[in-house]
Amino acid sequence: MTTSRSVAGREARGGAVVAGVCCLVLGVAILLAVPPVAELPGSSSTVSAVGSAAWCAILVAVAVQSGAVALSTRKPRTATAVVVLTALLLAGVAPGDLVSVTAVPEIAAAYLIAVTTGHRLRNGTAAALFAGVTAATAVNAVRSGTAGPLAALGLGVGQGLIVVGVPLLIALVVVGRREVRAAHQREIAALSGEREALVASAIAAERIALARDLHDIAAHHLSGIAMLAAALGRQVDDRPAARESADDIRAQSMAVLADLRRMVGLLRDDHMAPLAERSLRAIPDLLEPRRADGHGIALTVRPDGADLGAGVSALAQVVGYHMVQEALANASLHAPGARCSVVLDGTGNDRVAITVRNDRAPGPVPASERGGFGLIGMRERAALVGAGVDYGPTPGGGWQVTLELPRERRLTEGVSP
């Protein structure tokens, strides 16, 4: 909007300059053409000869008024005052028929000021121009002896109506058409925004419906899996490994059910507060309870104090939050007592890297240590948001998980703190 207004302002100023030049050229042409015609046999007009003092005074007056026309869009009040005072001064100094040449810049000034100014300024300048043209015409008629005071006043009023009134009416028509066109464009923009809002509302409603359907279908099957796993666990009491596998299946099924219910609840909410609770900014809060319980967890943010969520979608931040949560849970389960570190690296322009690393367990490794469903869940969640995940053992006998979340927009100067 600001750019379009500045462009329109530059165009108006350029048009005023062109109008001023045209007024000067046309005025000079009239001043050069009228005196020779007045000297023809049978002509009743008495005008100043070319090059005479009166003729030169009129030429200077037309030049000054043309300059005021060129500045009329920048300083309308000043331009009006210059045009009016110049006409009055010329009528008093060099009265005659050639004074009517000043009507050319007066018409241009009346039109340009009326087109480019607001309602109040337009009325004031129009009134000033009308009064000035009327007074200048009357003074010129009286001093040149062509009419008496009363007739001169009537002549001045008629001249003012023609020189100021007609351009003002044309300008009002132009301004009215512009305002109608602008109102039509605003109406189109409002209708477009309303249509986009309706589409967004329909999409949101469809997402909620799909989420509910997904929840119902997945909950039905996952509940059945959990029940079958529980039944299987009771039937294999004599085989601890099989019982442990059944317990893992049941635990993972219940975890998926819980995550599914949370996501459905998130889609049903009308505000984004749940996302803020599970964003990249909330990762330090996630670590505090574990630190309070005695777990040694180091947190590193690169660059220091950066907003790592800049450019990362809300769903991708939820995936990153859950990855840290799952990785720390796995470290507690498979390497109890080991020191852990969480690195949030936002130095990349197109990605945010999250690394969770744990050292080797200080004591004996639990017998249940083996690849589970948590890593599979991480990989599936990462695939949903177009992220990359990598995991594996470290040279020191620990474990490391790295997740790279894509940014929705590239940051040209890094991450803003």
C-alpha cells in the first residue's frame, strides 16, 4: 500500500511538471501569435507589441504561474497564492487584452490541485483561485477602460466560473471515478479474504473429522493389539523373553494410543497453547525435572540465545520435542546413570539439528537392552514432517540420536535471537 501511494505521488509530481511546461509553451505561443493578428487591418483589438514592456511583463507572469503549476501537487497552497497574486499584480501593472493569457496556467492549476488534494484543501484552494481570477479580471477591465466597476465585476465572475469552475467539475468527476475504482478493489480484496477464510475453516473442519476417524480406527486396532499382548503375556509364563516381548508390545501400543489421543486433542483445540508446551523452546523445561532427579544432562544451544523455532513448523517442533523425550527415556532405560547431552544447533539456514547423546552406562547393562519400537516411532514421526533422523552407537560405547528438522523458509542471516 505504501509503495503504491509513493508511485502515485511520483506520477502526480511528474504530471504537474509536464503541465507547467505545456502552460509555458502554450502561453508563449499565444503571446507571439496574438500581436501580429491584432495589427491586421480591420482588427479592433489593441494589444501590446511583441517585445514591449507590457508584453515582457505578461511573459514573466506566465512563466511564474507555469512554475507554480509545476509545484502545485507538492505545495498546493503556495502554488495557489503565486498564481493569484501574479494575476492581480499583472492586471494592475500591465492591463490589456493579453492579460487573459494567464488563464492557461490558472486552468491547469485549478485542475491539478483539485485532483491531487483532499476535500478541505480542494475547497479552500478552489475558492481562493476563484476569488483571485475574479478580482484580477475585474481590475484588468477597469484599468484598461473596457468596462465599468459593476460590469467588470460581472465579467470577473464569469471568467472565474469558466477558468476555475469547469476544471473543478472535471476534476471532481475524475476523483469520483478513482474513489469508485478503489472502493471496488477493496471490496474484491475483502471478498477474497472472506473466501480464503471460509476455505481455511472448511479445511480445519475436515482435518478434525479426519483426526477423529483416524483416532477411532487406530484406537480400535491398537486396543486389540494391547489386549492380545496382555493375553499372550499370561500364556507364556515359562518363557521370560516371550513374556517381555509381549509386555513391550502392550507398552508401545498404549504409548501410541496416548500420543494419538494427544494429537487429536491438539487438532480439536481452538488455540495453539498445546503446541507452545511441546515446542523447541520447551525443551529446557523438559530437562529440568530429570536434572532435579539427579540425572546429569547438559544442554547446548547454538547460537547462544537463538530462537530455534524460527521457520520450523509447529508440527515439526512437536516431533523434535518428542524425539528428545524418547531419546532421554531410552537412555534412562538402557544406560541408567550415564551422562547425557542435548545439543540444539540452529546455525544452519535451512535446518535445525537436534542431537541427544548418552555415555556408556557406569554399571552393568540391563539384560533387556536391544532395539525397540521407540526408534521406529522416531523415524516414522520424522518422515511425517520431512525430517531426517540418524542413530547409532558412539565410539565410547554410548548411543546417539540426531534429528534434522527442515525450516519452512530460508533465513539469510542465520537464526534471529
